[in-house]
Amino acid sequence: MEFFNFHTHHFSNQSNILELVNQYPQDFDSAVPFYSIGIHPWYIVKERIESDLEIIEEKLQTKNCLAIGECGLDKRVEVPLELQILVFEKQLILAEKYKKPVVIHCVAAFQEVITIRKKMKITVPMIIHGFSKNGQIAKQLVKEGFYISFGKYLLKNPDLKTVFQEVPNNRFFLETDTIQETIEQVYDLAAAYKGLNSKELEKTILNNYRVVFEGSEM
């Protein structure tokens, strides 16, 4: 692969891009070659939690399922935080059981996510997707062992430039999420911000991919 799109909702089926396509248990598309699957905090249905978890566990046992998620915590939605935490922790148990990385959706709940990781002694990689916050939060996440993925906000918010530049090269990914811009556009901007040429950035992301998703260094 030339490009790795860490998190997207749009499968483009291009041979030079490995896309980690976000899937939901009740809307699973078997035509997608590589995916993550999880219960998003926005879409928790109390009566469906256990059946959703059963589907997730089944998919986690296949080679095409690269990660669990997106899952996490969001303090700006009406779903009670206690319920979100319960569902998040159940998915982290599955991530540990099947040794799968976790794609995390986090809004205004970084301290809670960090605390849960420590409390549960999570050993699998945890990656905050769509990061848009300040350098202090980014530094704390890196210190606590998280990876950070950048995309939409990197393109749209120039203030993220210095935040992104300060994230170590072995701790970030790039993504498109729901935007129409291509992963190539995200790579181009990221390379410019990091002072890398395109091949250097591709190698950096590939190495991070191998560490997180294959458990091996280049």
C-alpha cells in the first residue's frame, strides 16, 4: 500500500490505499475488505447492546476485521455517560480478548478515557481518531500510551499545525473520516507540516501500521 486511511466511512476501493472502513453491527457490509466494527456512543440502543456485542465478537475473529470501534465516550450527546462507559468497557474487554486495536471516538471525555485505560490495564493499542484539541491534551495522550489520528480538522484548522508537529512520528495516523477530501490530500499536508517528503511519510505511516496492527517493527 502507498496510503493507509486509518478511519473512513467511504470505501473507495483503490488498489494503492488500505482503508480501515468504519462499520456498525446492524449495518454490516461484507463487501468491504478491511474494517473496524463497534458500537458508537451516539448509536447505543439499550435493548440491542448484547446482540450488537455478539456480532462484534464474531467479526473480531476474522482476519478482515483489523480493529474494534469506533467506540468511546461523548459528553455532548444525550446518551447517559454511565451507559456509554458500560458499553465502552464491554468493547475494551473484547479488544483485549482478541488482541485488536481500538478506534476511539472521544468528545470532552479524555480524562475518563485515560482513567478507564489505566483501570482496566488495557494492553492493546488505543487510537484517538479525528483529533482536534490542543497540544496539552495531545501530549498527555501520547504520554499515557495513546496514538492520535488526524484528518478533517488538520485540513480545516491551521491552529492544529503545531499540535500535529509535536506528536512523535511513531504515534500518529492519518484519516478522512466523513469528508470528501482524499487521503492523498491529508498526506500532502501532513508531509509539509512534518518536513518530510512523500516517501518518508509513507514509510512512517507503514511502520506505525505494522506496530499497531501487526505487532511488529519494520
